[in-house]
Amino acid sequence: MFRGVQHINLDAKGRMAVPSRQRELLSVLGDGHIVLTVDTQTPCLTLYPLPEWERIERDVQALPALNQAVKRFQRLVLGYASDLQLDGSGRVLVPPAHREYAQLEKRAVLVGQGNKLELWSEDLWQQECAAALSTDSTGELPAELMQLKL
């Protein structure tokens, strides 16, 4: 399981060094093969070990493509999906289109989300955290969250 928040840097070529704990897990779960795609609800990227991505890809492709909302979702998630491989130094190259989508520059944040990692620009991550900590206008939590026992 991917957990935790790590602040990282992207070099001038757009490569990021994957932190050792995450790198080890990616190697175990997918032999260092990663699929990178976009998140359709927030300006971040998602990284999946290849076996996890293959399951998700099957599910996404099985959705009814005649539904226009589904088609738009598929275009983004499948269209941006890129196969990456950890290099000998534990780095991956984040393609330019992905860096542009997530507004990535030098400073970034990797956020563990269980079966995947999210990659955020540091500025957008700080904004996301501030928004999450601010008071919701209605003050109500969704029913799904009310059921959690944390």
C-alpha cells in the first residue's frame, strides 16, 4: 500500500526520483513498470503499478462508450496513460504533456493513496490541503464519510 506524503524535485529534463520506499513497492508490485495518467477531478497525475493499472484499464474500457460523459472520461484517463519504467537510479521521466496538465515545475509532492500515488505540483497541493481544511459551506459530510470509524 502506498502511504505518506513526500516532497520531491523534478530535474530540468522532467525526471523525478521516486523515494526509496515507494520505489521498492513499485518494484515488487510491477517490476518497476508504472503507468502514469491524469486525474479527471483535480489537476494532479496518478501513478499505478502496471498490474493495478491493467485491472483499472479493463474496468474503464468496459464502460458504455456511447455515453458521452464516459467517452470524455475514457479519452482523458486512457488517452493520457503512459507506460514508464524506473531507470537504474530510481527515476522516471514525466512526459511534457503530463507536466503541463498538472502544472508541474521543479517542486512536487507524491501522495500515497493506497493502490496508487498522486503527483501534485507543490503549490497546487498546498491549495488542496488548505481547501480540505477549510470549513465546508454546508458543514455536512457525505454519508460515506460518516460511516468511517477512524
